Amino acid sequence: MQGICKLCNKEGTLKESHFIPKFIGKWIKKTSITGFLRENNDIHKRKQDIAKEYWLCGECEGLFSNWERQFANNIFHPFVDDNKSKASYENWMPKFCASISWRTLTYIRSKNPELKGSDEDYKLLDAAESHLAKYLLGENKYLEHYKQHVFPLEEIESTTQAGLPPNINRYFLRVMAMDIINNSENIYIYTKLPRFIILGVVKSSESQDMRSSQIREKSGKIKPRDYWWPEGFISYIVEKTEEISAKSKAITEKDGKKFEEFILKNPDKAANSKQFEAFIHDYEMFGDDVFR
Ligand SMILES: [Zn+2]
């Protein structure tokens, strides 16, 4: 399809690209109980695929896929498949994170042209979108204050935090989501992947406190450490996790039956899936509350 590439603004043949990298949707499908991508997005339809549109030219798509491959091979798969919790990265990591944040920002804005917020916020989002695009194209050398943060997530076995919803492990380990989150002080671009949250700064008064999650421009390490979560972040996550649980309850009876039948017919596939494993982590922590 001919069109204008959203990243470089040049006219050319556009490729069909995914907003959340394809290897992530593939992994979720492969490790789900039924082999469909139905766990958490649009619960009424078994989604075969995640949001994709014609919006990047071949050259820009090529840039993205190179960083994606590095992230997939060096971080994502070792963490999700082999339970690794440490990894080193080079310059592809800030690029990958910025490409994710840019995609989320562009996607959310295209779906909500009148995104709530003041005129000033609107200008800030414009400026962020343009700075990130130039950074991805190599026209801006540094991220400057549009820092990228990564929070690796592990299953929770116990917590002192009261009021965590009983599907929290499934949210941490399985869910994909894109959003822009803000309060009066801060605006962040939020991308949730299985086992990771990528947070892109648009405006933040908490940069100093958040240093432990900040992705370095040249090279660095992801490892277990004390992460400082931005203000309101935990309540946001709890709210989203509860929304998913409410949506799951709205599954039509017919869909629920099909799901049950599949499990009865394929007990081994179900028991060995990562989706089931995430459910068991919740069950071990919350007991019968997971069925409520
Ligand atoms: Zn392009």
C-alpha cells in the first residue's frame, strides 16, 4: 500500500506493522492454554492477532525489527522462557524502548484524537512524539528528558501490599497493554508486555527517584534491584488488573463452555502452558479468591 510513513514522513510502500512487536503476540499465543490470543484484550473475540496497520515504510520497519530482534533474543525470551532475571544491553535497548513508547503514543493518540488533558499537555505529547521519532531516525542523538524506564516483573508469592487483585500474577506475566497515564505533575507513556513494563517519560518530577529503572543510552544491565515506582503507579496497575478481571467475568457462557471443553480434551497442553502457570501463581497466593 502506498502512503506516507508515520515515522519518517516520506512517501513509499507501507508495510503492515504491529504496534506491539509480533514476537510478543506469538509468544502469548504459543504459551496460552488454547493457542489463541484471548486472555485479556478483547475478551469476546478470540483475537488471532494484535493491532496492526499500514503505517511504516520498509526502511523504518527494518530499523524497528533490528532492535526488536536484539530485545527478543537477549532479554525477552531468556526472561519469559528460562526465568532469567539478569541481562546486559547496548544501544539497541534505549532504541527499542523508545520505539515502543513512540508506537504506544502514536497509537493511543490516533484512537483518541481528543485525548483528555489540557492544551499544554497536548503540546507536550506533540513534542515527545516528535523528539522520539527523530531519536529513532538518528536525527536526535540523545533521548534527553524523554527517558525510558523498564520495570521487570516477577511472579508475586507474597506481599505486604494490601488489596492486590487475585489476578495480579496473570496481569504481570501475561498481559499486553498500551496507555498514556498522567496526573497534574507527570505524564508517562505506558506499555505493558508480559513480564515487563516500559515507561516513557513525557514529563516527570520524579526522575531523580526513578534512576534505578532508567535505561542508559549506551549500555547497561537489567537485574533485580529496588525499583522506585512513580506516584499513583501501583493504584493504576491495580485498577487495570481489576478491569480485566471484570471483563473476564463477562465472557458469554458459550465461550466459557468452549474453553472448558478445550481444557478437558487437551489436559496436557493446558497444564504445561505458561498461561496456566501464571494462574497457579495467583492460586497459590490468593486461594479460592481467584474464582470469584
Ligand atoms: Zn519511514
